[in-house]
Amino acid sequence: MIIYITKAEFIEDYTVKLSFNDGMVMLVNLKNSIFNDHRKIFEPLKDVQYFKKFTLDTWTLVWPNGVDFAPEYLYELAVKQNEKAHNIIYH
């Protein structure tokens, strides 16, 4: 199954609530992904006000400067973060 995002909602800080096409709804925090990537294109996303400007492309999150994350990466990261925090993963 090809995974893609059907809905995205800013929660706080660098956390986004993502709904996936398989019915899963999970929180994902992208702070480490953004701050640990030292490429210049990620610099604007380090400002949370800019981070909040993401939109939903046909399959994933995208920012005005063209940055996006593969939906599979976001899915795996969300699962890992939610399992570690013992959060409920909705289906």
C-alpha cells in the first residue's frame, strides 16, 4: 500500500497531527529532523512561525520554500515517537 497524508493540523512547537490514508492518525514532532539537518533549505523551518506555514500537497506536507518530507518517513517517525511515548495510535 502506498502511504500518503490525507489531513495535517499544526498542534504546537514542531508537532503536527497527521491523518494517513490507511486510517491512522498520529502526532509527529519534526524538531529533531529539522534542527539536525544542516542544509540551508531547512533554515527557515527552524522558525516555528514559518514551520506553521506548511500545506498539504497531494501526498505530504510541503513548505513555501519547497521542503517536504516523504510520507513514509513521517509515518515511520510518528509510529516510533508514539510507541516510545506510549501514546495511543488511532486507527
